[in-house]
Amino acid sequence: MTHVVTEACIRCKYTDCVDVCPVDCFREGPNFLVIDPDECIDCAVCIPECPVSAILPEEDVPADQLAYIKLNAELSPKWPSITKRKDPLPDHEQWKNVTGKLDQLIR
């Protein structure tokens, strides 16, 4: 199994999770992070680091977020690795509690 970054990350992109990842499995897009499922070792240390609870074990992804499993797998080979924490996006506060953000994802 792997972990999955879900919708809550879109337009926030908190990167607290990347600092604790022992295998550097996070990939960075313009306004979203993904986890490379081939690199993730299912250690779960990233989960409590996310301030918006965007990271879930694959088996716990809710039905309305299942598309993010495929999205993480699809985007991870295309995006560069991120291994150091950065500031969240400038307008992260206004987006952190918004749902239905898939249309905001920049690929």
C-alpha cells in the first residue's frame, strides 16, 4: 500500500510532510503535491505533519476522493522531487477549508 495526497492540498501546498519523509517520495506541482506510489514505503510519518489532513493511506481514501489515487500515480513521474520544506502558497489560508477544488489543480 501507499499513501495518497488528496484534494485538501490543492491551492495550499503545505510542505511540512516532505521534511519527515525518509524516502523522498513527494513530488511538487504548481499548486499541489503528490506521493510517488513506487517510492512510498507506507511509514505514515507524513500524515500527522499535514495541517489540512490531505494525506491518507490508500485504503482509507474516501469514495469521493478515489480519483486522487490515480492522480498521484499519474503526476508523480512528471513532477520533480521535493525534499525540503517551503512556505505554503500565498493564499493558502483562504483555500484550506474549501472542498471541490479539483478544477483548481494546475498540472
